[in-house]
Amino acid sequence: MKSTRWIWKGLIGPGKGLLAAALAVGSFLIPSGNSHADSNATIRVAIFADIGSKYKSTVPAVSLQSTQDWGILSPNGSGAPLVSVPAKSVVRVSFDSYRVKVLETSSWKKAADAAKKLQATTDKPLLFLASNKGANLYQLYTGMYASENAAKDAASRISKSGIIFPEGQVPAVKGSKHLTTGSYPTQQESDSVRDSITASGFDAWTVILPADGSMRYEVWIGEAASDSELITLQTLVAQTLPQLTLSPSTVSSGGLILRTDAGMDLETEGQAPHYMVSGNGNTFVAAGNDAGIQLTERSKRKYRGDLELSGLNGSLAVINEVPLEKYLYSVVGGEVSSGWAAEALKAQAVAARSYARSQGNRFDVANVVDTTLSQVYNGIGAEAPVITKAVDATAGEVLMSGGKIVEAVFSSNSGGFTADPSEVWGNGGNAFGSVASPTDISAAATSKYWYNIMLQDGTVGYAREDNVKLTGAKTSGGLELLTATTQGVNVRLLPIIQSDVNPVGKLNPGENAVVLNKVLESGSYSWIRGPYTSTELLKSLQGKTSGTLPSSIISLQVTQRGPSGRAVQVKANGGILNVKYPDLFRSAFNGLPSTLFDIVPSASYTVLGADGSTATVSSSQNAGVLSASGKVNVNGSGTVIMGGDSAARVISSNPGFLFIGRGFGHGLGMSQWGVKGMADSGYDYRQILQHYYRNVTIVKE
């Protein structure tokens, strides 16, 4: 594995963490002196890999192509290409591991139809064209699997999948153990031997192997899953073809098994070269070019640099090794809009560079991954000239604190205040602390307001402001009335348009609705989620809390908040919901955008007495209310209540919990929308960074 070592010398003094101080004394931009990084430094980005609990994103095979000629090189990335690929040609690559041979047939359509049935399952299909006894055969597999037992389980599933198998065939486990007939100097010679073997009814393939800066060829026979199977195969082949010298293949340097792919398009028959990487720990390099290499299975993204192809934990690993600064061209474009001000883009570039440089070999075979688990990395398609300019303008600049590069984490929107480390993962160092981020509201600059309304039939929902108008009239309780400005205005469950969620009602001109509240459209700055039932919450909480969950959630309250106001303790029915760290509340409660939230029960309300005491009234209870005519009892369900902020809501008969919050993401460190707002207000990137990160110095390489 290639890696770049960055060496830092000397102790850098702390900068100012507060914006006011940054404006007063200016921002520190200090040359690194005799500490420096390799100008050709690269970063390793895991795109597909099974790295255990750290990261897992796998596919059975990848499809690679480029608009320029390219090639696959030997494990050390040197010498002549083992495979030369013409421009616009597609090749497929997979890993030689445990798999299931589902069936083989002379009919491509039958094989393709069976493959289609498997596409929607966990057992992903691979379809190959082969020759056997002089006739074409289509061989359908699934895989790859990390162990023989996993492949056996898959074979059992596939046998019950409803696929019609040719007579006498059943799904069978195959593996990466092969026989070799020896070495050949040319592919023509090896292909000739291979053809003589397949003509006798055995599966055989030509294999390319690196050899002292050049290459050689072998012919491998069979695909046994165990040593005993390989011995049985060797006996049978020796009896049929006694002229061959056979031995188990032992390839320490790895090889590329040449096959013909017939499953790229299951609607129309076509073929493409398919190379199976053989041997754990062996790597091959898809050498990059100026146009980049397209990876179909990753949304057809194109990548700069090289793609390293290997096997890891039984599946194909694809690692993009790319120059660090060019990696940032894509990361900054993937994280923020190219339409943002230049100072915002520069701030993102420095933060992203600092984060990347701080990672080391966090993912064993890679420094980072291409998702939000590290930083969003979408390849060349995310680049833009203004972003390239911002990255180049800050080339080599990183945030330093205590002589180390800061792991400059950031999130989309902090909701007005960034998080303290104690509110997120419990650690983070002295570069982080809760600071005001009022410019986060820039995320809502173009957002519409929505009215929370009650229709005449009692239905409650939200109508967007540009589809309704206030009538000027009010209810006897002082609540405003509105009506629709066009026919059939949708009333939504939440203040956002969700194409996959039906409206809860309609409002037409002339029909009045009671205005309960007015809120911003749900987005990255402010949001509403729910209402979630007890059943939905308990399902989401499973596996995310320690201790025993209640059988039903009757009450749910935030009982402790951190410095920024984020929830750090929540109680259900009076009992603490113990989570490993506070930020886990986001996923624990059905994937909330942030932990800066309030919880509102939909079927109850709390009354504050004159003596300071409180009482909770549920939808199933009657409540005594003082009116002009004296005390009257009202039903809980359907009651309109008004809070101290003059916002009203309707008590529902269906118990549940609404989550009303601000912000998007963990909230620690830099707030991207806050950065935009500050840049729009005239702050430069150094001031912005030293507002969001404390005790830091910006060091120029």
C-alpha cells in the first residue's frame, strides 16, 4: 500500500476562536518554516471495500471505461500494462472468491431471466459466456462471499428463489482453488491449451501474471471451493487429458483471470472482457489519465488518479489513489455549492484539507472513504472552475492546534449554535466549542413559510403561504382565518412537499381554515418530524440504547441539554434512555436531522397552575376551563390550545410525538450554511475558520 508521510516540526501558537477576537487582531497565516509536505502527496479513498465494522460498501463487479486509452498495471503499478483498454471500451473486474454457480445454459435469455430474479435479492448475479465441448454456454453465478459457509447459505437461498433450473442442475458452491497447466510466453499459446481443455468438458481460463516488468500466461482449470474438491478435479482431468502436467495454482504475485462478461445489460445480449483478480492481498492498478476513469457502479462517476483493484475479506476492493489537492477539487464541490462566495469555498477547502490530512490510515487500506463517513467525494463531476480556484488559492493550508493538524469536522447547519464536544461524541479536543452561528439562517433565504391550519372537518396540516391568503377575520378565540387562492390547495402533514406522501386534505377558495401557527418550510435550518407513534419509536430505538426499553412510550421528554441547547438526556416514561453518545439520539429517533430539538406530544398538553405546579391533560380526559359564562368542561381530543408564544395546536386523539428542531448534522465545528452567511456578509475565510474553530492557527505549506 502506498502512503504519504507528512512531517511537522515545531509548536504553533494558538489562534483566536471567537469571531470578535479574530476581527480585532486579524487571522494568523504562518509559513510552516522547515515543516513541509510532499507537493505530490496523494490520498487513498475507499470507494468499494469490506473493512469490517469501519466501512462496508461492496459490489460483485465493477465496470470501468474512459474516453482515453488506459490500462491495468501490475501490483506495483510499474512496467508495461498487463491489459490495454482502448478509449470508450468497457471492461469488468471482480474478485476471485467464494461464489455460487447457479446454472449454465445455451440460452442467453434463460440465463438473463434468472439473473433478473436475483437482482432484487442479496445474492447479486454475474453472467459469463464460456465454451464447453465446442459450444457456447452462459454461466450464471452469484457472489462474492467471504467464506465457504456464506456461499453454502446463499446456495440454499437460491435453490428456493423460484428460478427454474435446467434438468440435473442445482446451485453449487465454487471457489478460488484452481489447477494450472504451467506457464506460457504468449496469450496465443495459452488460449490454444485452454481451448483443448474446454473441448473436453472442463472449465478453463487464460490467466495473465506479472513477470519482472513484463507478463506471462497460465491456464487455470476449475474453481474448487476446497482442497478435497481440487484433488478430485485433478484426478479427473489427468484421466481425461494425460498429456497435461497439472499442479495447484500458487500465485504469490496475483493474476488476472480472463473471462467474457455477458451480463452488463440483461435486456440486450452483449459481451465485454472480464478480469477476475486472484489472490488475497494482491493488487492491480487501473492507471488513470487526464479524462479520468468512469466507475459505472458508483453512479457513473469519473475519478482522477489511479484505481487500485484488489480483494479484501472475500470481496472486491476499489481504492482511488489521487493527488490530495485534486481530491479536494471534488470534495469541496461535493460538500457545498459552487455558487457560494469565494471566501466560503476557501474556508471549506482548508477545513476539508485539514480533515483529510488528519486521518492517517483510519480505514486500514485507505485514509478516507467517499461518503459522509469521511467527506463527500463524487469524482470529477463535482468539480467547478471556481472551486478549483479556491482550492488552489489555499494550497497547502491547514488548521493547526497544539502542533497537530486539526481534524476539522463540519456539518451542514448548526441551527444557530454549533455543538460542544460533550453534546456529540464526548470528545473533540480544545479546537471545538459551542459558538453562536446566526448566519445559519442563510439556508432558509429562499424558503417559503407554511401555515399550520385546522380545516372545517377538524383535519390539521400545513398549507404553503403562496397558495393561501388571510381573510382578515378571526375566531372568537382570536385566531386568524385564511382561505385558498386557487382550487384544490394541498394540505400537508408536514411543512414540506413530499411527492411520496399523500396530502391530508384539500382547501378551496371560499372555505375557511383556522390558523394555528406559521413556520418556515422544513429544511436544513429548521424542521419538523413525526408525529411518531410509540411503536415506531420503539422500533427505531432497538439496538441503540442500553438497558430495557418500556413496552409502550407514554411520555417522552428532553431532561438535560448541553451548552448549545442540544439534547444530551432524554427520558421515556420517566426512565433515562441510555445511549453511547448524545449524537446517537439522531438515529435513535428515526433519523432526526440534529439533536437540537423539542419533543411535543400530539395527544396531550401541560397546564401551568398559578402556584407553579403543572398537570398533564391527555386527549382522553376532560378539562375544566373558565369562560365568560363560568366553568365548563371540554373534551381533550380536538381541543385547540394556545401557548405563551401565542402559537396554537390541536390535541389529537392519536398518541404520538412531534420533534421540532433546528440544524442538520452533528453540529460540531464549522457550520457550512453559517460559513455561507458569513462570507455573504463580508468576512474572509481566515476570520470564518477562526470563528468556528478555537485555539487554531492556519499554517501555509
